[in-house]
Amino acid sequence: MFQHLLLPLVILAISPIPEASEDSVLSPAHEELEDLDCGHPELSARIMGGSDARPRSWPWQVSLNHGGSHICGGSLIAPSWVLSAAHCFVNNGTLEPAAEWSVLLGVHSQDGTLDGVQVRAVAAILVPDNYSSVELGADLALLRLASPARLGRAVRPVCLPRASHRFAYGTACWATGWGDVQEKDPLPLPWVLQEVELKLLGEAACQCLYSRPGPFNLTFQLLPGMLCAGYPEGRRDTCQGDSGGPLVCEEGGQWFQAGITSFGFGCGRRNRPGVFTAVAPYEAWIREQVMGSESEPAFPSQSPGLQSGSWELKDENCTIALPECGRAPQPGAWPWEAQVMVPGFKPCHGALVSESWVLVPASCFLESTDSPPHDLDNWRVLLPSRPRAEQVARLVPHKNASWDDTSDLVLLQLRAPVNLSVSPRPVCLPHPEHYFLPGSRCRLARWGSSGPASGPAALLEAELLGGWWCHCLYGRQGALVPPPGHPPHKLCPTYREEEKENESSWSLLCQEEGTWFLAGIRDFSSGCLRPRAFHPLQTHGPWIGHVTRGAYLEDQLAWDWGSEGEETKTQTCPPRTEHGACGLRPEPAPMGLLWPWMAEVHVAGDRVCTGILVAPGWVLAATHCVLRPGSTTVPYIEVYLGRAGAGPLPQGQQVSRLVISIRLPRHLGLRPPLALLELSSRIEPSPSALSICLHPGGIPLGASCWVLGWKDPQDRVPIAAAVSILTSRLCHCLYQGILTPGTLCVLYAEGQEDRCEVASAPLLLCQTQGGSWVFVGIALQGSRELFATTGPEEAWISHIVREAHFLAPSGSLYSPPEGSNLCPLDMAGASGSSSTVLFLLLLTPLIQD
């Protein structure tokens, strides 16, 4: 959250360094004068979005080291005193010992011999009594050096402002430090001091920006003593490792320290300027701490003319910066679409991500060799609205591109940057914590070197599934579902049109508040005609940013999770089978999608039966419901999934298929109770249409069971009635002479006997202890207590439906005992009378729900 609080990645091994030579310091006669003459660098020359500073241009800048590593910055304010940030030294409410810290003065590059650099031990660290955490203010600290610094051309103090000092809003000031050049991207060797120009923002304008939800969906309340500097459009800022460093402004030829680098929400993000501790309000505290020292900081008076600078009104409106990427005139007309032409290879489609860089699949150029071609002179990149092809200067493949499909990426640098004031425009890229909301509107865009795309497919609309569904459908067994804010393993769209054959490769573009993000790249291992899973791009944002130093990584724009929102706690998925996921149903289930495997089977337009999806192309139903007695012809049958009642759900949630054949097992002398319906085409997995798990016999141990059907066959709103499964012996005794092999009996919970009507043949389902839902049976004609199970038909179902998900055998079987009559005479033929059943329950254990 507060990037500037994190420990930096810039590491420096420090060894004792001799004091600077006499040639590099002022004479004692000048030392006292120079102590008062603050804020005068020797040179007048001028982080994230910054540049290398010239040597001795910021002579008050110091490096604070702990354990031999650079941790924070600071500023020399007097020969024996350094000003920095409190959060650099307070860990879990405890102030770290001063003896563990050292101060480097006169540093320019932190790599090399460090000639002329002075090293001082720290005698004391002082922080305000009211400091507790960075977001509550008072984030400053004073360090008393064990011995005074020798002032010279490379080591001089900065001026401090008095409490009455006023810095005009809009003033261009400068921040310096050795921190990251962008988020999680350390300053490269030789670790030269960086400088960046930042504009002071007024309190009202800054609070306006921070009152708008942004990165991490957070807002922030500024407190007295805080100062903002930066730009609404971002891209220039201090970053991790710059904490404690100075923000200085020039007035009348002198440099005053206006602020201390404190914290920020990310680095250089749009509408999130850096927050600094204002120095002027702490004049009295600083004077009190240094009182009696041999040398004290200088607080020069501000010119009266400068105090009358421009001031911001408290009610002044601020300007919210809009994204500079991801704007398309219409879906399908992508102004970032790039086509890379390489001799000897097919054209490769990718995306423009900055003025100078194009992102494409590495597999376009790694198909026949382990290394990409190095002769780039004949490479060309075609961009929209550009009359001439662009030349390529450099190729940077992802380090894992040759063996990891999720990293199938390469960046191409153009020889000359393109003008983004007109088309083309870059696409936005997501930060690692970006959370594409379930239901996000997405489109497909050309990606890679496949054949030509058909027109309608290029405009194909899709909506993202929730993270739980996507992970459980395609993720690894046993892995936890990543919560929002963590990079997902997959992104899964569900399409708003029926399946159409298309062999093109695609990337996934998702829209937030009118801005398009490159969200994912095709998962080539999915094997689907239309990609159902994409590798997310979130994890590659830092790599792209590090290489390009200019790609448009944009903050999340949409945060409306709806009235309830998706579960943010850690979740897990039920076990997977050899064929993939089955029997998934999140708790709590989304409204309208309670039972994603439950089908409506419409027979010849005059009756509707329940059915259950057992594989992407097959539905199991009751034979008596789909075939008329004595009929040998196959009726016209339509199957619907993703419906909750006669009224349709919103478009995109329901699918329908025709039945092209009915398969029956061969039972001598008996009409089989179960029928397999072959669908006209596959139904790919989604929250509205998902295969159920099957069980080879009996009830899984520890399972809870329900009868699933409709209360009213006209409205067809699914209703579940809790049941217990009677033991095999008790079921046989109650229904002697009428049971066929594989039939089992249920006992309804009190008051639930009449919840489901029987004409449509309701279903019997159980949930295993592992979380998977299992189909057990279909009600026999005219009965709500007797169910035909799948156990006896396991071999037949597995032979016809190769993708049927049979779980490992477990539980109790329900075939009646053979060789003896174990039933009392008065129990035979009890036909399920309530009094008899209740009496028997006292004698015979049940498998309870």
C-alpha cells in the first residue's frame, strides 16, 4: 500500500572509508560561515521518471545505512544533524538503536571506491512523541552525528523554512534519492543519485485526488503537516528507498527543504501524488531538539514578496487525470494492434504498449530454434494509421519464454518512438494487484501467428467468470483460489454467442470505465476451438515496466463488486477427476445459478422433465419422461441449462442444445429407467452449465443428500428437499417384490415430503465431504421415495460417455440381501407407511444427511 515504506532493493556493502582529504574541505575559517550559508550547491544544474544528478548538485543529500545497506535518504541541516523520516527507524513501535546506523555524506554514485565520501556514526535518533504510524503524520526524525561533518564542495547543509514560510502551490521543486526507478524496479548500477522535478499541490487539490478511489480501492485523508507534490497524470514520483530524502525548492538563490519523503500509494500512479512531511510546521520541534549544539540549522527569513505567492482556495476543484492508454473508437478497431513482419515467419500479431515498445508472443519466433533471430534489419512492424512500417532496434524475450507458456512474451523496441497524440495509441496494462471483476465486459483481439480471423469472431463479446469458478474449472488440484488483489492463475471468459469453429489465436481485452486493458493471452494448452482460459498478464507487469520504462501500467478503474461482492476470503476447490472439474457449486451459490448441472428437458413441446449434465455433450434423464410407452421414434427434444424457472436469465447465462439421439442400455425384458441424451454440440464448462460427478454405487461416506426438482412444473424454480438414505435392508423390507437392482429409498426431512412434484422425475444428489456434488439417481415413475441409481449402469455410461466423471468407489451398496428373508412378516409390503417407517427407524441405523 505505502510503497515508500518498504525496504529498498538497492544494496550496498559498506567498509570503513577514510575521511576526505584537506583539499576537499573548507578551511576552519570558512566552516563557521558556511554553516550559516545554507542551500547553495556548487553547481546550478538540475527516482521515478527522473534522471541522473550531477556530482555535488545536491550536497545536503545523505545516505542512511543499516547493516551495510542503503535504507533511506536524509538531508544534512547542520554539521552534526541530519533530517530524515521517522518510519525509517521505528519498527513495530520500537525505535531502532542508533549504533546500528551510519550516515554517508558527499555520495553521488554508490558503486565504486566512494572517493571523498564521509562516513559518520549516529549518536542519537530523535522522533516526535506523537509519531505512531506514517499515515497519522509527524513522520520526521533527527539524527545527531557522532562527529560533525566536514563541509566542503560536496557536503553542505540545506536551508530550513520557518513556521511562517509559505511555498506557493504550483512551485517546481526537486526530490532526490537512490530509491527504485519504478515500483519493484531497483535503481541499476552504478547507483547514481537520481533527481526528479515535482510540482507542489495545494491541500484542496491533493485531497480531491485522494478522495477518489484508486489503487487498492483506497481513499486517504490528509492531515495537518502533510504536503503533496507530483502530477495528476503521475509517471514522476519518489519511490521505495527514497524515504527520508529531501524535497527542496529554490527561492532567491537559496534552496529550502519544503518536505521529507514520507509515503505514497504505489509510485508514479495516476491521481496519486507523493505525500511528504512538511518541514515548516516542525520548526519549533527541530529547534528544541538541537538547542545547545555546537552548530544549529539555519532558518533564513523568507522574502516578503515570495510569501504573497499564489494560494489555493479550500473549495477549488481539482482536475482528475484520465488514462492515456486503452482508448478505442469502437470495439474491434484497436489502435494498438501491431503486426510484426519477419522474413521466413508468418505475420505475428501483438500490441503497442508504449511509444517505443510492442508486445508479441515469443512463440512467433521460437518455433524452430531455441533462440530468436538476431538480424533485426529486415524486421518491420505495421501499426494502425502509420503510412510506413516501423523498424525494430532491439528484441527482449522473457527469460522463461522458451519453456513456460504463461511467459510466452517478447518485447520489440522500435527504432524511433511513434507520436501518440494521434493514432496509434497504446493499450493499458494491469498492475500485479489488478482485479478484473467477475462479469467484466471483454473482447478478443488477434494474438500470435495463426491464420486469418473471421469478422464476427473479432467482435466476440465475453464476460469474465469469478475467480472461484475459473480456478476450479482449470486450476491445479489442491491449490488455493487466489483472493482479489492477488494475481489469478487463469482468466476465464464466458461467451455471449454459441460456439463457432475458429482456429485463430487471441488475446483477451477487458474494459473498465471505457478503458481497455490487455488482460490475458491465450492458453494454448486448453485445446478448445474458442479459448476458455487465458494466462493473466498481471504477473508480467513488472517485467514489462522494467524493460520499457514507459509502458502504460494503469490502475484498476472499476471497483463495483455489487451489493454482495465476491468472497475475498481464501477458498479451495473440490477435488478434480481425471477428466477435469465436476460437481462444482460455490457456497453461497450465486442467485439463479444454484444447480449448474440441472437441465430442463423439453420433450415435443408438451412436457418438461429434469435432466442432469454428465459430460459436455451428454444429459442423463428418466426414460419414462422422454419416451412415450410403446413408442419407437425419437421425439423432438431441446435441452436448456443455466435457467432458474420459466423466465430466462440475463443473456449469456443460459445455453440450449438439440438432442440428436437417445441411448438406452439393453435390459432383457425390462425397460431401463435411465436414458442418455446426446446433444447437438458440446456445452463448455461455466457456472451456468457444468457436468456433475457420478458415483459407481451407493452413497459416498459422510455425504449429505437432497432431492432436487420443481415445486411447480410451470415455473420450474429449482427446489431441494433434504433427505436421508434408508439402509439396504430397510429399503428391501419396505418394498419387497417391486425393487429392481440399483434402486434405493429415501426418507424426507420433516415437512419436506411435498416440496418436489414427481411427474418430471426429480434428481437425487449428494455432497461429499470433499465438497464435490455427486449425482446418485432419478426418481422412478410416480414415486418420490424410490430412485434408480447409476451404479448398475456404470460400465454402459463410461462406454458411451468417455468424459463422464465417476468418483472412486466408497460408501454403501443398495442391492437387497440374498439367500434369506430378514424381514418380519408384518413389515413386508409396508409400502412406506409413516408409522412403520418411524418404528423401523428406531431399530435400524440410517445414513443421515
